[in-house]
Amino acid sequence: MTLRGATLTPILLALLTLTTACPRELDAPPDLVFSEEPAWPVRTHLPPLEDGVVFVTNSMEDTVSVFALPELSGPAPREALRLPLGLSPVELEGPHHAAVDPQGRFFYVPLSENVPGAGSGPHGAHGTGTADGAVVKVDARTGLRLGSARLDRSPGDILVSPDGRTLYVSHYDLRRIQDVLHAGGPVEDMVSRLAVLDTETMERRAMVPLCPAAHGMALSPDGTRLYVSCLSDEVAEVDLTQGSFPVRKVGLGPGAGTVTTQHEPYALAVSPTTGEVWVSCQKGRDVHVLTPDPLTVDGSRRLTVGLGLPLFGELTRDGSALFLPIQAPDRVLEVDPATATVRRTINLPHAACTNAHQLRLLPTGTDALVVCEGDRVTPGTLVVLDVAAGTVRRSVPVGLFPDYVGILREGTP
Amino acid sequence: MSTLRLPLLAALVLSGCRPASMAAAHHGERLFHDARLSSSSFNSYSCDTCHTTSPEPEAGRLPVGGTLHGVAFRDGFFGGAETDLLEAVNVCFTRFMRSPDPLSRDGVQSRALYEYLVRLSPSREPAPARPFTVVRQVADMPRGDRARGEEVWRATCQVCHGDAQTGQGRIGEDAVVVSETVQTYPTTFPGVAPALVVVEKVRHGRFFGIGGTMPPYSREALSDEDLGALLTFLGL
């Protein structure tokens, strides 16, 4: 090596070292000094789950109204927080119904993408149910989104399996029916699918063809059967014990299996003691009773509501009464399950409740919560109902077009 | 030069290129200005493409994302439609900056970025979300002054789209040359006034089924008056 080369070599080596060993500007230096602990702290906290948390999905403003359960027993209940919900902070996505993890750790909310007036422009009207829906998994302590999955259009109702591992979502895809009718297609093309998802991974396990515009869902008391209301005057029964999820459909009348309907089932409730299925129908304004094993319509029991739409009710734990909300005029019927006759009517004053949508009995058994849609322009309400006395204890404003009330409780299925 | 001196020289060089330690906020500031924060090779945006950092408006800028001064202790973001700061950052990170993965709560880069945002927030008192009014229903609007429209272009659109006519200076190939794109609207949207398509793109950005990576301009970020002036400047 010459003297000149011997001089240049270390310089070249140094330059080479500089270009290869020096970090790019974006790379984190090895000795960063952090001063904030924790980073990105989570600042939203729901009320303590130990005492129970009540939440209401507000479908026209992409929020959830959250209450501490004990607060609803007080003289002037106040909403603990209004939690934004969804995948996009810019668009209205229509959270519609919800399901609660049996251990109270999470809740799951479908996004319907069906919000009238959600937006318009040359690219088209938005919120008309033409976009795919989704479901989000939410942490029950922080409200943080933990995962999501894409669904078919217009997700309808949602349920979690008793072990908390599986999620079921129906799809109330009326647009599909309209499109097929317009094209002169067969009723088979109108069938919507049941989404079966793994709650841990939020991946879809199966998409099971059900029936046209499936909506309300309920599980059999032993969790082996899923019942789903179908607009086509049918109730679908899904066998959850088999991996292929075989479906059997039971018709409610001569229009069964078509969309030339007389009843249009929309909501379901299952007796925890007998396993009987109570089916609320929008067009027929009636409630049908189906007995299980095998699922059969009991023609001897049928409740005709008369004025108003029967919606999402609940049976008492001992199966001795069905409390059924009726929309417009708004009231709650106490129904004798043995005879399907009305024992008592609890009227809901207009100032307290407009458009009753769902009733949920509180664990005490003495009170119930009724979520009332409102007029969809001004806020809806959550009504605390004294079931024994048949009176409204309180009516609390919530968000726009609320359509579901659920109770989160740690470790309490 | 003795071979014994080579390691010494290399050590000197190395010690010159990386400090013994660095405040994470300082590194976070670098990330804030660097489009490589997103691993997407298609991304041209950095945080400062859309945000300013000072408490007062900056001359000649109408940033679509507003200022991040005080952001670390706000109660909400996007007008309150998001309550978690990291989730809000990840809206930008994945939807505008095209990152295939969101920032994690405990990643080194992510933590450094957070420390910088804290540095931009001298008061630790909780502050309300800044208003962010989404214009959902798009409509045409009165036209405004052309000179003002040119100012608006420079303060808003130019950072990404460059020159309105030629696209010169645009942020990347994906940012359209606006004058060329507007000429395609009569074919793409027959029967619709091209101005209305521009209004929709400005107000809805990549959302509402439109696509792309453009953020939406809220009414607070861009008034209808300024948008009307912008349309005049664009000859629409």
C-alpha cells in the first residue's frame, strides 16, 4: 500500500462507517429519553362494571349513552357519558342494536350504514344501506375499539353465545328484496345471510343463508338453537351444534317463504323455562307462539295487538310473564304465556316515551328499562318502568333514535 | 497512518453521528415532519402536511387538520367523534398516510410522537374537542372573489396539488392536477355541475364512498365563503 493509499483508506473507511452505521433520520436513536408514562393514556372510563352499566345505542348519531346502573334507581338519573362509536369519525354509520359479552368484558355493536340523511353528493346518497355493514368489538371499561369485522349490508340483530366465543349477526337487507323484485328475480335471491364470527379474532367463521330480511334473534335456553325472524312470514331455526349450521324454517301462514306476506316477523323473545319462541310481527300486528323440539307453531295461542307495532319484549326469569313493548300508541303489555292473553296494559305517556322499541327487565325483577326511539329528530328516551306498580318511574333523554338497551355486569352472564 | 488509529477514527465518526441520548419529544418532532413515518411507499403526507402546531393561525395556511397545539389533553378529536388520541392519530395514519398498520400504544416511534404532542400542549388541563362540522349534504354555493380564491388555493390546496393549472410542485404523483381532473367531470358525472363535484371532494375528502387519501374540510377549516371564492379561482 502506498503512503497516499494508506492515508486515504481510513478516511474512506470512516465515510463508509458514517453512511452505514449512522441511523437514518427516521430511525429511533438508541438512547431516547422518555418522560411521559404511560404514553397515549386512555382517558375514557365507563362507570364501574361491578355495579352494572346500562348502555343505549343511538343509531342516528353514532354514539352510546352510558349510565351507572345504580344511578337509574336514584331520583334524577344522569347519563355518565356519551361514547362515540364506529369506524369513521366523519361518517354516520348507524350503530344498531348490540350484544354483551357474558362476562361483561366487551360489547359488540353492528354498524348498519343505514342512516337516512347521512349525506349526499354527486357520488350518491349515503346511509341508504347500500354499503356493507360492520361490527365493532368494544372494551367495556374504556370504550376503546378492540376489533371489527366486515358484514353484509344492513346488519339487523346481534347475539353472543353463552360461552362468549361466538357472535351471530342477522341482516335486514330490504334493499336486496327491492332489487330482486325490480329485476324480476326469484325469492331465493332475496335471502340474507347469518354471519357467524369468532369473538377473539373477529374473523368470520361462516355466512349461513337464512331467509329474506332476517332480523330479530334469540337463543334457546340451552344455547344449541338460534331462532331468527324472517320477513317472509317464517322463523328460521339454526342448529348451532353442527359445523354446517343447518337451517330449518317454520312458516306462520300461507305467505310463508314469499314476500307476499301477512305477518312480517321482526322481533323474538324466548321463554327461559319452556323454550317457547314469541314472535312479534310488524305487518300482522300480532304475536305468534312456537313450541320447540321440533319448532312448531302453536295455533291455539296468538296475540293480536290491534293498534300499534309489537317489538322486542322479554320474559321473566320464571317464565310467568312476557312484557312486550308496543309502538304507537306506546304501551307495555303484560302477557300471560300460558294463554297468550293480555293481563295488564301499562301506558307510556307521550312525554316519557315516543315509539317504544325494546324492553329489558332489570335483575331486580321489579323494574324494567324501555328504550324509546323518539321522533328521530329530537332525542329519544330511556324509561325506567316500575313493573309491579305499572308506572313510569323516570324518563331520561338519550341520543337520536335509540334502538337498544343492554346491561353490562362484570362476571355476570 | 497506523492501523491502530483506524478503530479510533471510526469511533470518533460514530460518536459524531448519534448523540449519547436524545429527548423522545425531539425525535417525535422529526417524525412529525417526515412522511416516512408511514411505511407505505405510496404515502407523501407527513403530519405537518395537514396540521400546524402554533396556538395562533399561521399566515398563509388554512390547514385542513387545524393546529395540534394543546392536542394531548383535549377531551375529543374530530369534533368529539373520537375520544382517544391514538385512535384519532391512527385515522390519519391509516386512511390518509396509507400505513398498513396502525401505530401501537407502546411502539418506540409511536411513544416519541406522543411526547412531541405533549410538548405541543403546555397546559395539562383538559380541553374540549375543537369543533369539526362535517358538511354532509353537499350543495352549490355563491361564488366569491377570485383574488381571495387564489389565496385560499395557496393556503389549502397547494401543499398537495401544487399549481392549479400544471400541478407543478405537487406533493406526489397521486395528488391530481386539479384543472385536468375537473375537465373529466362532465364525462364522469354527466349532468352534474363540475363545481358541485369539487365541493363534494373538498367537504367529504376520501369519505362518503369517494376514496383516495384526501382529508375532508370541515366548515371550521374552510368556510363556505372561502370555498365559493376557491370555485371562482378555479373558473367553476
